[in-house]
Amino acid sequence: MITKEEFAKMMEHSILGTSVKKEDVEKGCEEVLKYGFAVMYTNACDVALAKSIIGDRAGVGSPVGFPQGAQTTKVKVFEGYDAIENGATDLDIVMNVSRFTDGDADYVKKELSEFVEAMKARKSDVVVKVIVECVCLNHREKIEVCNVVADSGADYIKNATGFPLNENFHLGDIRLFKAVVGDRLLIKASGSVDNVEDAIGAIEFGANRVANNHAVRWLAEFDENRWYVK
């Protein structure tokens, strides 16, 4: 069991989408600082704004290759460099799902390895999280991709972008991740995690971070679930 404060520290807040206003980003950053969330994720164009508000009091994250992961490796590397220059501490890169499901795991492993190496060379403590989009993978592919991500040198494996599909979060994927990667990778649960019960369940199954734009609501729901609080 975890306390409410510990739960908050495992949350990653996000303001991502196609119609995000600066005031939305500012509000999200204020919530991160108020509640003690770990990271604030924004669209790439808002990373510098988020960093100017948060400073070093929490992490600032940016997506790379969103949402399909179909950009070339060179483009993804440029996105990563740009995010770091703007103050990002955390990068969530979408693997090339198309290449992977087409049977070309070597392409994906090479791309991820190149990306991780380039980012760590630019900023040694940057945190790289690889999104594998579990909803597009079968059981065998999920196991294989865990090993691909672990071999790339990334810090985290993440189950979903949350775009564009609904129902893209399953607790079983988090449990499978933990069974396969053990201590080789940290785990981030994201996507359609719509309630605090699933957020807590993900942590119990091995997630080190849980992300969505519901973090503030989850804290209120955490209080209501007193059966869980120790």
C-alpha cells in the first residue's frame, strides 16, 4: 500500500492535444507544483513555457514521434534535441509500430538505440521512455518488444500514447511488462487509465509512474477509497 503523498509523486500530469492554450499549460504546471506530481508533459511547442514555470522543482516532459511513431530516426533525434534545448528532462518516444508489426524488430531496436545514445550524449540525465502501443500488439509481440526496449538502453517502457484509440490501457499489459523486464526497465502506465482504481492497480502490478490528465481528480478519488489507504 502507498500513502496519498507517495501516490502523487508517482503521477505524471499532461496537457497534450491539438487545441492546448497557454493558460492550460500554466494551470497544469501550477497543479504539478501544488500537488507534488513528478513530471509535467506538454506539446513540444510548450516545453519552454513549462520549464520557465516549473524550473527544477519537477520534471518537464515532451513527446517524440507522436502519435504514430512513423517519423524517420533523424527526425525523432532532432525532436529530442529540440526538447532538451527547451528544458525537457523526460522524453517519451513512440517506437515505429508499423515497422515492428511488420516483423522488422531490428529496425526498431536500431532506432531506439540510436535515439537513446544521442539523447544521453546531449544530456546524460535525460529520462527516455519508449511507448510501444500495446493495443496494436499481440501477446508474442508484447514479450518481444519488452526485450527490444530493454536492450536499447532506455529507462522506461510505456504501454500507450492514448491517441487515437479508446480502451488502450489494460492492467494485464503492466503485469506482463513486469514479468518480462523485471528490474531491467522502469514501467510507465498511460492511455485510458480513467479511474484511481486502475491507477493504483497499475502500481501494484509494477508501474513506477502513471500518467494521464486526471491526476488531480485521482487525488480526490484516492481520499474516497479509504479501504485502500494504510
